[in-house]
Amino acid sequence: MSKPLILLHQEALRRTHPVFDAAPAETKAIYVWDDAFFKDANYSLKRLVFVYETLCELPVDIIRGGTLETVLQLAPSLLYIPAANNPLLISLIDSIKKEVPAKIVEDEPFVTLQRKTEFRRFFQYWNKAEKTAFLLDGSEDA
Amino acid sequence: MTSTLQTCFDDRDSLIAYVKKLAPWADGAASQIQGGRLKAEMRLAAINPIKYGGSRNFGDGHVTRLSPYIHHGVLSLNEVRNHALSQCSQPVQITKFIQELAWRDFWQLVLRAHPHWAWADVEPYKTGFSAQDYADALPADIAEGKTGVACLDAFINELIETGYIHNHARMYLASYVVHYRRVKWQAGARWFLQHLLDGDIASNNLSWQWVASTFSNKPYIFNLENVERYFGKLVDTSPALNQPLHATYETLQLGLFPNLGMTL
């Protein structure tokens, strides 16, 4: 019987990321060492070593392969994935979501913005963010 | 069948050799800056968010060097902010520090709303030139740190060797690439992403666009006097070895943006 799985990626390399709380206790976490992704991103060895030594401190299995292919092979009942910002990662996650049931888990917020607003200049953002940026957990409820 | 990779090593050299075997195509050597939560926590414990405010623009200022850990999610922005708050008696003491964290949050929100801005000009250049006037590729002398401009070569060598340079140095290099050498910001952004341990498409690429003026109201330029002020103790700022930068802003502006005159 298939089980849930956490798929970490390089923007969420910590044990305290909310994805670990979102998944049921004891859910296994994996990180796919995806050569094609790294080549596409044109990473130098410095960056790869930094990622690898960070992974070595985490409770995660590092699996070498294509990300989508590896996930399909493992066939989880539900895949928990931290939300990403890099468009390359977002595109990869979108391709996974088409094939496997997945739940995207956002990182803890920095500030509380009352409503979704589009910003073009920093101070448009800061005028809204300043109210909670100086509060613990970026929230008046903390 | 999937098989898992090794995660226990006798020492860092063994780990580096293992990663080299995994990625023989990857350029360069490992950085002295180490990944991992333990290193991140040590660095977080050492920050001084109050002194940061007055010294952050200086090469030897109280910058935190947390960005590689923040980019990889080893530390969250929230966690860093909460720690900084515990280091001050009044939040106003750490306004600049909080704002720098906020810049990262801002860039992420912008890119999420407009993913195509990662590589497309958000706005036209405001330099008197159009995008077609800029070269597509990064010249080899820049990529190799052999521009002949001593301070810039020092910054480039540090970038290549460590994967980290001060934010002010990043702005100098971006300005040099785009405005002094008239190369598209995309070529420079790609180069930074290859090397920077904190290389984040949102912060990196949108900052390049800010310098280029495709996501700001005017191009960012600098001169040798500015480098001398902020990095004079750290890099060679002698006029003889930094000729292209040794000029007043008025002279530079006329030379770099001849179609604009003095309208900046």
C-alpha cells in the first residue's frame, strides 16, 4: 500500500519547515538529486556542495534521478511539497502535481498582508508590511 | 529501483570529492562557506542587527552573511527577524535590518505574481539605449576577473572563490557589466546565479533589473570615490589601476549615457 511522502527541494532545507508538520508523523522525506535540474540551472560546484552538506544534516533520503521519474516510481499516496519561488522549481512541481496527488505547503510568513496586493516598488510593499514586520512571527496574534 | 546517496563522511574533503563525482560537469571548487543548520545557527547567533544599520554599506560592516542559509530555507526570514528582535530593546533600533529582510520578501512576492519577469525586462531601459544596444553574452574578461579594473577584479575573484560578495560589491559589478560594458543584465544575472551560494532568481534577477533601470526609475552608477569610501581598506582603489571608474558622476553620466545628457 502506498504511503505519503515529503519531497524537499533546495529552498526548504530545514527540519522546522511547516511541511514536516503538515504531513502525518513519521512521513518519510526525500530529496531528489536531479542532475538535469542542476545542469539546467548551471550551478557551480560551490553551490552543489553547499546543498549537499546541508542535506547531510537533515532526516532525508537523497535519491539520485529525475525528480518526476523518481516520484512516479515511489508512487506516494500523497506528496507534501514545500512551496517554491524559483520558476524552474515551480515548473517542476507543476509537472509533478499533474501526475501525483500533492499538497503544497507554504513557509511561515514574514509579515501579514491584509489582502493580496500587487507591488511594483518596494515602498508600496513596505507601507503595507511595516505594521507587522517588527512583530514576532510577523503577526499581531503572536 | 531507487537507491539513496551517501550522507555520512569522515570529513568535508570526502564529501566534496563525493559531490564532484556526482557532478563532474560542475565548474570550480568548493567554497570555504559551509552549508548546514549548525553553521547557520552559529552565524545567526553572531549577528548584530543594531550595528548593521549604520555599517551595512561598508565592505567591513556588520553584514550577517546569512543569505546562503536563508535562500536554501535553512533559516526562515521569520526566524531571523524573531532573533533580531531579541537582540534589541526597541524595534526601531533594527529598522534597516528588518527592511533588508523585507526586500527579500518583496522580491519573492513580485516574482510569484510575475514569474516571466525573472528573465524579461519589466520596463524599457532608461539609459537612452534600447535592449538591442546591449550585448547578449558576458565578456570573458569579466567572467574570469581580468577586466584590468583592480577593485572589480578583486570582487570577481572573491565571487568565484567563495560564492559570496557584499551586496554593495554586487551592485558595482552589475553596474559595470550593464552600464560600463553595455551587456544585457540577463547575462550578468546568469553569471551571478552560477556562483552565488545565495543565488536566488527573485532577489538576484530583479536586483539586476533595478541596477539596469528596467525595474527602477534610473540606472544605478558608481565611481571610484564611492568604492574608496566603502571598500578602501579592502581592495586596491588606486586611480592608476581603476581608470574607467576614476571620474565625477557628471563625467561618467555623459560618457555612459550620451543620449540622455544630464537629465538623470
